[in-house]
Amino acid sequence: CVLDLDSKDEYVVYNSIAKTLTQILDVDACHIYLTEEFTRGLNFDDKFLGLVGSSIDFDEDIYAKKLGYSSKDEKSLVVKAFNTLEKVQIKDVSQISNFTPKYELREFDVKSLAVVPMHNNAHVVGVVVIENYKEKTIKRAYMNLLETIARLFGTSMHLQKMIEQAEELINDNEVITSTSIACLGFPSFAAISSRNAQNL
């Protein structure tokens, strides 16, 4: 499951997803950012959005660079899409002042881009950024497809997180119940079951 990862080696699956999206959407580059809640096993310092996947082939460890966005980047297009839950689409980035290219992602070559939040209603888990190295409007059908994919990701990841939290509560409750029974001097359910089995 790509939603339940713990190590750098496991997160590289997002690179494959990003590369697949570039082919499906006919764009030059794609980057996937997730919130801290969904980047377990990775460290992005003070950044609330961390880069987990990219279509760019890196010569070195992508995660060692700790690429992402912090609260200081509030004017960024990526942060704007994340905060407003609305897609941002720019045909010519040279016409705007709030595009700060990341050297490591070769964004100095970017001419047009789109940012789509991955969310389930009000719960946002990250963003998908797609880029072109020439001025180009992404087809409406492709944008609709990307929004659908991003929403599915957001919904799936939020559900996975809720399942994990439910499992933790169940496990904690079982430990507390077993401990409470033992403290009271009563035999546990397992002990009673074992005794009954022996009597059969």
C-alpha cells in the first residue's frame, strides 16, 4: 500500500507515480508533496509540505535535500493551492512574481505549471505540481483527470489514516482491558478460553 510507508526506500514509489502522471497528462515534470502527517520516516525540518516524489531523475538522495514548503512560503503558488483547496494554473510563470523555482527540481526551465491539492473535502494531505518547459495550457480534460486523481489520493490517504487510528485505539483498549482484569485478580479471556478448551 503506497499510503502506509515508513522508510526512504518505500517512498520511491511516489517517483514512479509522478513519472506515470507526466506520461498520462502529457507534461514535462511532476512533483508530489505531502503533509508531515503522511511523511512518516522522513524529515523535512520546519516544512509542513515535503517532496516525496518527482519525475526528475536525481543523481543523489532526493530526501536528503529536504525539499518542501514552510509557513515562510505563504506567497508560493503551491502553498496557495494547499491553503485554499483550489487548483492554480499558470500559462506563463514569467508574468507572475510569486513563482520561486527550486534549482534541485530544474524549475528554472519551467514556463507553465499547475498545482492541484490532494484533499477530501476540508482535509488536505498534499499537492500535485505539474510543469511544462514551454508556455502551454494544459488541456481541460487532463486537468479534470488530475483533479480526480488528486481527490482519490486525498480520500484514500485520509481513510488509511483513520483506519490506522482506529486500530491503535482498539489495540490500546485491549491492553487496558487485559491489564485492568489482571489487576482485579480475574482471569483473562484467553485464560478462560484455554480452561474451557481443556474441559471439553
